[in-house]
Amino acid sequence: MKAIKYTLLSLAALVFSACNLQEEPDSFVDHETFYENVLQCRAAVNSCYNSMKPIFTANYMMAVEGCTDLWYCTSSTVDAILDVSPAKPQMGKNVWQYGYQGVMRCNECIDCILASKVEDEKKMPLVAEAVVLRAFYYYILTSFFGDVPYYTERVKDIATLEKVRRLPRMSAAETRQALYDDINEHMQYLPQQRTCEDKEARAGAALGYMLMAKFAMWNQQWDEALTPLLKLEELYGDLQQYPLHEIMWRYKNVPEGIFELQLNYAPDGVQYYGNVACIMMPPHQGKGVFNGVFLSEYGDTMTAWASLRANNYLGIFRPAYATEAKYVKKELQSGYEQAGLYNPLPLTYDDNAVDENKDDIPDNVFKVSGTQFRYYVQLDKEAAKTGKFADGTPVDKRIQYKLGLGDVDSESTLGKDYTFSLVRDFGVPWPGPQFWCPGIISTYDGNNYRLFRYADAILMLAECYCEKGDDTESLRYLNMVKERAGIPAYENFSSFEELTIEIRNERGRELAGEFMRKYDLVRWGIWYEQTFTYSNYTKLKDNMKPCHRYYPIPDTQCGLSGGALTNDEYTVNGIQ
């Protein structure tokens, strides 16, 4: 980079306070009195992690997963229906504020640790860790906003701040290339190990390689992406050695994990809690009953919020109307005709005649010769447990973690069914136990949020080889993921176009609900069309415009820039 770029920071960002070395710093540190030994340098780097927690929230999940082809949320909150604008940025305000707060802290650490008198062999790994963390914040910022200001200099005085305030957006492609090179330069200082091999699961080589690959794939540089991805394969090895059930967030710092946001709480005092589980669980109706099913493991204190639901594109149940001659197929509304990515679901069809004649027929009722017949969907517990239907058809093992259908392990309890009401009445699944938090307290959950894991890297390898025209290697990596899920391999290669679609679908099946579906769709250039076609939520589709592929920069930040920062895409779409 020929010129150093700066981001917009508030004057308050210049006010730092000293840290207690017995704790992770809650605020930042004074470079004049700190960085005198390795413990102080490490404590300063610890503070760089704190800005992640206000980003990865329930609203962020709604923004990056709930507004896609896989999930929707019937909440009327602004982020759930994309009623966002520069004047009403909603989650964009948080991501901007805390994303750049993280960048600012990382810049301070890198500059001051480099200038410290600590020995190189002790300080350079800490510098490299801060470089990786800075890249992580820019990964979020560029994925969420697109082109954003980029800077790596410590904001040390008012003069620097004045320059910062006047900076325009910088090309996201340029930013990603600079970050790729920066990580690559510092990788030599990081232990070459899996994240779980660090007792504190800190940001290390694994996260660095993952971010390099992400940046290169956004820039469609497939060879550059393969280099770090193959390094990850050297570190992590065979995917089959990592049990599928460990994708559940209740299991912390598992061997497959590449990077996790560390969260925990205690009944006598909440510490570093999250609130994502409350929108990824079936609504709590009190006394441990969740959408009609008693789930004792999850307690009875959760506050009911509007939760995400699976769009038909992820998992649709289509009743077997033709099993008896008296039944005819009800016309399905647009978008219901395709099979879901998870197909077939371990659900069965049941029906009861309803001797009523009403013109207004509910969604789960069809009418034959003046008589209404209501269908009910039931969880096929045997298929869910064994992984196979009676005819031997395999059930995708991921369904029991990704989709909430009911409680496989219980019979009807407290007079309630073991199939969730939404599933029973309409065949619509909730997010599954991967995201649920045992003993959830109000809206607070103590799960770790697994932001990157190895299966993602394997599918990235499949995508890179597909883009390079190597179907043999692409299929090899794609089928590694399918094998662990217990579903048939993709063997009948006919074209790279069809293979591309299958890889994208497999990313949907494997990574649904893991904070990245919107980023994938935007990277592929299909977010608007795909979401508009397959979302079940009319309010979302009514608000959606192509500019919503990225969130707008808050207009307060644009004002402080003196007009250097603009939201041109939103202006073109008539949104101010």
C-alpha cells in the first residue's frame, strides 16, 4: 500500500485507561505507561478480543442468516425485515462502532508492542496475534459494509484524528489483499497448530490461514486461497476424525474449531454472555415447554423472543397426498415446489377428517368434495434415531443438529406432543439443537459461538478446485463433507456449473446458522435474487432492495467525514 488509510474514530477513542493485569482489560491502555513487559503486552492484546462480543448478537444473526434463502424471522424488528437506511442503520451502528473499536485497539497494540523493549521472540507472536485479530475485524467490516476506510496507524493525536475523519471508502478488494499480505508476513511468528491446542484457544495460525483464504476467495484468487487452505489441511487432517455432534455450540473449543467467541455465564453473576440462542430456539411457553414440547434440559427461565424459522429452500415437508384416492394435492404457493436442501426430512404424514365447510382454508388443510381434511406432521423418531427410513433411505445426520423438529428422546410428556407445534401444523422447522443452550437464563446463553470450523475450509477447497476446473479434487473435498453427514456422494459429474450449484447447496446444509450465509450469497453475486425467490417472509421481501446486500454506513459517520463517506448504492435505490 502506497498510502496509509485511516478509519473514522471518535475523539473518545483516544482516551485510554490502565489495565489490571489480573483481568482482561475492559478498556484500553495508556501507551506511555504500559507495554513495559510481556505480561502487559499480552494484557493489551487481550483487550482486542472484547469488541467481538457486542457484534455477535441475536440481531447480527438476524442480519446475516435471517435475511437469506435459508432462514427468516417473523419479528418486526428493523434487522429482520431489512428496514434499514443510513438514517436508521440498526445493527450497522454496532458493527461499525465495535468493528473499528477492535481495529483501533489492534493498531495500538501492534505499534506499541513493536516499539517496546520486550525481546523479539516474546513480542513478535503477540504482534502477529494482533495482526490476525485486526484482519478479523476488517473481515467483518468489509463483508457487512463492502468498501470501508482502511487504516493501520495508531491514532495518537488530534492531527491524526483529523485525517481519519476525512477518509472515503477504500476498495474492499484492495483492503483484502493488504490484509492477506499482512497476515502472510507475520505467520512465521505463530505456532503452527490447531486452535484447540492452545489452552486459551486464542487467535493463531489457524484463524490467520482461514482469513487469508476468505480474503482471496472474495477476490476470486483461487490459487492464493488454496495456499492457506492446504496449510489448514496439514494442521487438521482428515475431517472424519471430528465427530459431527461436536458442531453443537455447547461443546467449547472442540478440535474441529478454527475460531470461537469465548462466552460463559454463572447463575450468581452473568459474565460474557450472548443472546443468540434465544432466537435460535423454539419459543418458550413457560414451565420448560418449548412450542408444545417439554424440554427439561433447557430449563424454564428463557424469555420468549421471535425465533428464526427455516425457509422451504432449507427444509420443506410436502404431505403425501396421494396415499389414498380421496386425497388430492392442494395447490402449493410459489416457492414450495422445489425440494429443500435437507430432503427427505424425518417427518411423517398424518391426517384427520374435519367435517366443516369453510371457504377460508388454513395452510395445513385441503378440501375435497366439500369436506375439509387437515394434515398433521409427525416426527419420525425411528428415522431420526437410526439415520434411515424404513426403506433404507438415509437421513442427513446434520438434520438432528441443524433443524428443530421435536424431541427424539421423549414420549408425549405433560400432555404435550414430541413434535413442535409449528412442525406439526405446517411442516416448518426451527433452528436445531446445535444452537440451543442448556439451562438458558432469560435471553442469556453461555454457548461459545463457533465462527469458523474445519468443514468450512474443506468446502472452500472444493469451491477453489471447481473454479480452477479440477473436478476430481473438487469432488474429493465435497464428498468428505457428505460422507461425515451420512449422505450419498456426488458422483455423476456433468458440468462445472452443476458442480458449483451443488457446492453452494452443500455449504447451505453444512453451515446453516453459522453467521455466514449472507456473506456467501453476496460473494457469489446472488443474494438479492436468491433471497427474494426463496424467503417465506413477505415483510422482508416487501422491503428488500439490491442495495441491501450491504448495510449502509450510519449517516452520523458520513456527517463526521465531511461528505467523504457516502452511501451511493442506497441513494440509487431511493433510500436516504
